[in-house]
Amino acid sequence: MRIFGYARVSTSQQSLDIQIRALKDAGVKANRIFTDKASGSSTDREGLDLLRMKVEEGDVILVKKLDRLGRDTADMIQLIKEFDAQGVAVRFIDDGISTDGDMGQMVVTILSAVAQAERRRILERTNEGRQEAKLKGIKFGRRRTVDRNVVLTLHQKGT
């Protein structure tokens, strides 16, 4: 079993130092700590991509807090499920949560249910917004490129 660490900050004003110190204090070697410093909405995470390539079945990834692994709940859960499928456990130091063992499987299941509920809620809000827009006369899609009157005129002429 090898232990890796992952640290991420969402903005350039934040510092990775506290997270890295916590990972080292938990026993992660400096050369096994992977970091990302980017926008919270950015999908380009070089450190995470390198970590994904390094870990193997039986390894453990330590992260200081739940919200540091993924940009949002759905992203975090997708990553946990991906690592779980590889046989890699993820442990969150501050939250006392681990994805290994029977309790870990329960955590993964609960988090999956949360993600599914979140997706449904987003879809529901999107549909409500669309319905409201339609009631206000807002049309969806691109504008028509064919003029209806031109088509009728051509049809009447037999063209």
C-alpha cells in the first residue's frame, strides 16, 4: 500500500501550504503529493491527472477536506467512484471519512445517491426556467433561415 496526497486551491489567492503540511503530517512523502492551483470551474487539473496515472490497486489517497477533491459534489463523487473502481481508497483527513472497507462502500453509495438527487434538482430547475421563459414568449433554438412567405409564394407558383 502506497500513500499519496492531493491538494487543490480554487483561486490564485489561496495557498496550498496548509493542505500540504496536513498531508505530510499524515505521513505522505513530499514526492507523492500532487497539487492543482486553478479556477474552481476549470477542468484542466494536471496534478489530479498525474495522480490518476500513478495510483494502483491497494493505494490510498489522502485529501485534507472533502471539498478539495472535486470542484463540486458531482465531480467529487465521480472521482471517488473512479478511484473505488481501481481499488484505490480515498481518505479525507479533516472530515474523518474514508472510502475503504464496508463503511467506505456505504459512503460511496450515499454520495452516489446525493449526486443523483443533485442532478435531478438541476434538471428540475432547468425545466422550470424553460417553462417560465416560454410563458414570457421567449423562443428556443436558432432563428429560421427560411422565410415562410417565400416558401408559400414559390409553392403557389408551382416552383
